Amino acid sequence: MSQWVDAIVLGLAIGTFSGLFGVGGSSVSTPLLRIFLGTPRLIALASPLPVALPTAVTGAVAYRRQGLISLPVVVWTTIGGVPTVVAGSLLTRWVPAHWLMFSTAGAVFVAGFELIRSRHQSVAEEASPTESLRWERPPVVGLLAVASAVGLLSGLLANGGGFLLVPAFVLLFGANLRQAAATSLPCVAFLALPGTVTHALLGHVDGWLSLHLSLGVIPGTYLGARLSLWARHIHLRRPFGVFMSAFGVYFFVRELLRQI
């Protein structure tokens, strides 16, 4: 019983930080499950993935009402990413689990680094109310290539892929941060679904663990979003980015020592 309570508390913390800082919860969940619950590697890798579905859909609905989501980009990202998500998920049968943990540590480090280098306090503040929200449709071939690469990593690391899609949309296709974050959410939902199914068929998803995580993540995400509006003038993104990068290094060293 206490393990499920711990999972709910972890989910609440993950959701709060995700809503507050716009950091995807899947990559952070894996090291937290390993450290605090001692969850087996592949179960810790894939069990948080189903939680990305309701949180991404909820966020996407909110952004859709503001006209921030580019539907053509979502369609082409899904077409390019879904096949490679399945392929990446199947690759976990042959890639050693400790290498997946090392890669997850790298993903956490990169997410923290993106927060450190961010010039903006929050996604919500990135665009002014009068700014045009039109996003020119990027080249289809380029978008399919990026989506394929992100999908492969998303399946391999059982991650929604948002931490890769957002900078790709901004740096490669000219979206602003707010538009990129909004458009990435339905993409994450569409990529997480086949990844979840494939990992579940491989026996990597603990349904009860996913359920208890979601009981914490969903209200935590809402709480974090509300806190981000309340604390919008408090400079927290970069300090939290430093913490995440350091946490990624710590998790890498921890898993390395366990492997030796």
C-alpha cells in the first residue's frame, strides 16, 4: 500500500514541476522511480509513458482554444513519427537496459540545459497578446525527417518526445516557443499511444504503477500551471534547470556504479 502512496506522491511532484516549468514528465519519472521505489529498469522506463496521454491531451485542448496549434505540423509529425516509435520500442528488446538508463540520464540533462539557456520566464509569457499566432507550415520532407528521428528516440526511451520536438520546431522551422510547446502536445499524445501499446505488449508497463502515477501527475500538472501564473515574475527556470542537469549527472553516475 505504501508503495502506491509513494507513487502518487511522486506523480504529484512530477506533474507540478511539469506544469510549472514545461518539462516533460516521462524522462524525469524514470530516474525518480529507480531512486525512490527501486523499480526495475524497463518497468521504470515504460510505465510513466501512459501518463503522458491524458496530460498531453488536456494541455492540447487548452492551447487549441487559443489557436496556437498547427494542425498540418501535427499531422506530418504523427505520420513521420509513429512507425519509428514502434521500431524504437521494439529495439528495447535488444538494447541493454543499463544503456537505456544512461540515455535517460542524458535526456534529463538536456532538458535541464534547455531551461538554463532559455531567455524566457515561461511559455505563457513568450508571445504578447497582440503577436500574430500564424505559423508558416514547415517543409514536409524536413518535418518527416525530424519526426522520424524523434519517434525512434521516443520509442527507445519510452518518452513522449516533447523535449526534442519543442527545440526542433523553434530552431529548424521558425516557430516561437509558445507555438512550439502548444503544437508539441498533440504530437506527444499521438506518439505516446503506439509507444505505450508496444511497450505494454513487451511486458514493460506496470498498469497499476501507471495508474497511481497518473493520480498524482494529472492534478499536479494543473497545480503547476496555476503556480506558473502566480510566480511568473520569480526567476526559477534557470535554477531548476541547473538542478535538473545535476540530477541527470547524478542518475548517470548512480546507474554506472550499479552496473560496475
